[in-house]
Amino acid sequence: MAARAYWQGQIRLALVSIPVEVYAATKSGAAIAFHQIHEPSGKRINYEKVVQGIGPIDRDEIVKGYEVSKGNYVLLEDDEIEAAKVESRKTLDLVQFVDAGEIDVFYFEKPYYVVPADDLAEEAFIVLREALRKSNKVGIGQISVRGREQLVSLKPCGKGLVLETLRYEDEVRRAQEYFKGIGSEKPSEDLLDLATTLIDQRSAPFDAGEFHDRYVDALKTLIAKKQKAKGKKILEDVEEPDIARGSNVIDLMAALKKSVGGEKAAAKKPAKKAPAKKAPARKRA
């Protein structure tokens, strides 16, 4: 089944319009979902809409409400909310360009692939892609999807473009609120050199295929075992690493040295054992 476009429209740069299609670049297929089950019957549990002091109510009596103070709500009808939605424009105006590394990582939300909508759009699409690449810039604009206006960035990616939805400023918490209690003193050069050496030893090109969600893998294995065991309880002990607390500089130095030494030993191939020497023959009396 062909992927469904997340957004279809045109990228506009001044007087140039480029018809494009936007597709989700990620999927959520790794997670395992659980349902709540009534154990005696083995049937799934359903939930009723209940009002405190009244009991179950009909779905037709439900409206949306925004809490303005504790227990006080402004009630809104669906048609009122629909009328307030931003008009679903089909144009992404690139209103600004910024350096590729200027946007902080916590503003990025979700990536999407952008492709030309047809052969006629391809030439202008390629020109925009290469211009962004040559200038090392990222385009900024806004698109309207399902009544919500989203801030987005646009940058080259291989033969195509990648659009990333961005969080607005009021959606990001200030780092200083969390980091202000951390000391500003610098570590000793010896400790810094050891830590840098350890980082260098473990440095390699990033390959996402080398990493897996071990919790999901363990759950899949458990579910398979549970099926074979016909519902019997299965518990497996998992060793958790010890968490060292209150260690001083001497302990840290020793731990770093041991870590660096361990990395070096692991990198070396085990030496071949030398053939055992024959014992000298005993002289006869």
C-alpha cells in the first residue's frame, strides 16, 4: 500500500512556486501495546463515560470544555472550534533562512520527506535544494495542517528535502531552570585527558541499525515463551548495574583508568599460545 501524504501543497520562494508532497519519515512500529483484560473471563475491559454523582451518561451530552479556574469551564461546541481553525492553506512560504546549526536541537519535533509533486516541478525543486546546500542554510516557514499552524524548517537531504516540524518558543522549557544548581568549576587536566581518551576509543560512525530496543525484544521473547507455557507465570532475573554514589575524585580517577585499560585490552586480539616445550629426557643411572 502506497504511503499517504501528510501534506500536499506548494513551496513558495518569492514568485517561484514548487508543487510538493510531504511524507512522514518515521514510523512507530517498535512499541508493544497492552490492553486491560478481565482475568476470570479473558475479555477486554471497556470504559463508560461517567459523571461523578450522576453515573453513566450518553455520548450526545458531551461537549468540550476549557478549565479557566478550578472546577469552572468554558464550554465550546464543535462548530465553534471548527470556525476558529486556521484556514488550511496549501502554501509553505519560506519567509526566512538561517544557518544550518543555528536552531537548538530541542526545537525539532518530527521529520518528513519532501518530494516534487510531478515532473514539471522537479527542475525548480532541484534548484531550491542545491541553493540551500550551497549556502548551508535552512528555510523557515509555516504550514497549516488539520486547523493548526505549524512552524517548520526545510533543508537538503540526499536527492530530496527534509521538512521538520518545530516547537514554538512557549513549548520549550528554559534550560537554565534545571542547570543553575550545577557547579561551574573545571575538572583537573588528568581527569579530562582520561575521559577524552575513553571517548576517542569508543568513537565510530553512527549506524542506527546497530541499536535495538532491548526492552521490546525482551517482551517479545517473554510473550513467545508465555504462549508455549500456556499461560504459566514466567519470571526471569535481570542483573542491574550497580549505581555508585558519593564517589570522590580518587575513585573517579581509578574508574577512568580502569575503563581506558579495559578498552585497550578489548581492542587487542588474544595472543596465540606458544607450543609447550618438551621436558628433557632423564639420564639413566
